[in-house]
Amino acid sequence: MPELQFCTPQPIESKTALDALLADTGGKQYYEEMKHLPVDTTKLKAFLDKTCKSRIRTWLDICAHCGLCAESCFFYLTSNRDPKQVPAYKIQSTLGEIVRRKGKVDTEFMIRAMDYAWSRCTCCNRCGMYCPYGIDMGVMFSYLRGLLFSQGFVPWEMKIGSGMHRVYRAQMPVTDEDWVETCSWMCEEYEDDWPSLEIPIDKENADILYLVNAREPMHYPDDIAEAAILFHIAGENWTVSSTGWEMTSLSMFAGDWEGCKMQVNVVYEAMDRLRPKRMVGTECGHAFRATVTEGPYWAGRRDGQTPVPSLHYVEWVAEALRTGKLKIDPAKKIKEPITLQDSCNYIRNHGLTQATREIMSYLADDFREMTPNKEHNFCCGGGGGLNGIGRYREQRNVGLRCKLNQIKKTGANQVVAPCHNCWDAIRDMEEEYQAGISWSFLKPLLLKMVEIPEHLQPKEE
């Protein structure tokens, strides 16, 4: 058996190991090594005995194979209704088999299970809504990912993502120093138009602690400036933290449960240290799920709550528009047809269906709902980490047709996507299918329409 350098059960713990894995372009050596990665069946059985409790075992036992979950899955619908894309089949033939065999599975089986877990399910949890027994395949696929990660059977990009969080406490190689410098740089970039603009850092007892996705300082720093300008216009007393500023969790996508806990604890430490009245998170669905929905349980918080009350960005925007902190110029409202992408992670998994529609009532004269919508909406097609996994790009592109068809049926060519994964998926969908669709976060749209209070308007020379 060849020596395993990259594909091992051990998580990435150092920058040296992370850089080495990154240098394996596309994971070529990583996946070759995976073919020879042995399954530690004794460890896998012990893992099952410790973590696979009555809920999952009961779900596996009571599944009636009725197929009512089939039509709920966008992979099934875009794959010519392939029976192997039925959610019940996908979970029973992977996790179900591991449980039934008490962990006695081989390398070939684990690679197949990995391919199912990351290329045929985005853990959007839509199928659970339609199961007559309340079986949640999304939860079970998340659990399956944890089993696979513990044995080293995880896509190359997800192993890297997990390592990023363990090394940088961010999904990308952005240090705390990089983050602080980016905030300062953005204030300098915008000082001509907004001479009094600040991004307060480590301000204690602020009304709002703002958390971001590491992709923003890495690739979209203007998003941070746009958030600052809108807080500035709204007159908010706000701050960011110099540490624990990143609220996403690729560890969650990877199945790295220990990494999930490590990441969210850093965020909660920032909340405890700065004592804000509440937290507002950026336009990202999985970041909100990781920090607000799932995070308290990873951190062992018995009340299931974050240290301070926490809002998704759409909640803050809706509140700011409702209370008049932000006012829209009626003449600048969007006149053309426009639709809205509902993010699984804060719509279906957290119930924020009304905030986004309240926002659209202020921004658009011709808002058109997708069908289905709200908690029934389909995943963007790139959730659960699928956007970033090159091994499954072909499968993902097929799945994107579901969202493309939904958008086209509205008659709108513009999509508001207040979520990084959704934004990325729709961008890639347009690149793949060239349907003439544009997409946007909320922040740039708001800045085009919002009324600037007189005392903030540039003074004429």
C-alpha cells in the first residue's frame, strides 16, 4: 500500500499541512491515495455506538420506502427522475448500510458513500417537510458526513475548508490582522464620499455586533464598506470584533464536528467580551445556521441560544425600513420584474420567510414569487458545500437547472439573493447556461435607492 500523505483520517491542524494539501492541485494525489485508505471498522463501530442514537436508528427503521420524498429533491427532478436520486434510497444505501453492517464496510463503499453525501444531497432539509413520518434526511446526511470525515473520506475541498477553520478560524486564509487592516482600508477607500465613515473595532456595549463571511475581506471587501455605510445612514451604534469576526463554518459542510465547536466558540467569546445588545450577521445562510441555529448546541449551551440575541441581515434591513432608519426614494424603486431566492438555511431552517418579503415591498414595484417559494422553495443548487467541490461540478450543474427553471417561470431576469451560497450558485448557473439573469445581494441595491439624510450628504465646496 502506498504511503498516505494527504488523505488520512487526521484533520488538518497546521499551516504547513494546509499549504501542502493546497499544493495538490485539484486533489489529484489526494483522491488517488483515497483508493488505498483503509476503513478502521473497529473505530467506526465505536463511533456509531457512541453517536448513532434512537432518533436516527428509528428513522432508518420506520422509512416505508413510499417515495413521497422523491419529488421534493431537485436532484431527482433534474436527473430524469432516477430512482437512485430518491432521498430515502440515498440515505438507506449509505448510512443505512453502515448502521446495518455495524461499521463493517470497505474502502470502495466509503468512497461511494462520500460521493452520495456531497454530490447528491445539499442537506437543504426540504425532503423532511414532505415525509409522512417526519424523517429528516438532511439531518441524517449531515450525520453521515460526520462518520465519513472521521475516517478520512471527505472531498478535497472540504478537507481544506475544515483545515482553514482549524488554522485560521475562518474559511479562508484571512488572519485577524488581515481583517482589521481590511476594515481600515475600506474606510480609506470611501472617505471621499463618506468622510465620517467608521468601522468601529472592539467597541464594548454597542447596540450591534456585526459578523461577516471570510469571503468578504478575502474577495468582496466592498461588501463590508456597504454594510458600514448602511449602518452609518441608519445611525446605528455598532462594532465589529478583531477576533471571532467570521461566522461561517465549512467544518459543518465537511462533517468536522470538533471543528464546528472550535469555530463557534471563538465567535461566542467575542460576544461575551464585547457585550453587544445583539448580533447581526451578514447576508449568508449557512453562516447564520452555523452560528445561530446549530452553534449553541455545538458549544454545549443548554438553552439553545447564542450569548446575545442574534439576527440575520434580512431581519435588520426589514426592521430598519419599517422603523424609518432607512428610507427608500420611491422614484428609485426597481421597476422591472424581479424575484427572490429563499435561502434554505435561514428560511426553511429558521423560519425567516416574512422579513425578505417585507424588504421587497419597499424595493420593488414588480416583485414576482418563484414557485414554489418560502419554506417550500428549492435549494439554490449549490448548498452544503457543493458550490466549491470540483469533483462534483458536473452533477451540480445538472442540479442548477431546477433553479434556472424556477427563475425563468417568473418572467424576471433579476434575482435578489441575500446569501453567499445562493449568490454563487446563481452566478455559476448564469455562467453555465447564459440565460441573461442578473443577481445581487441586498446591500448594493439598498445603496442605490436609500435616501441620504441631509446631515450626511457631502458638503458643496
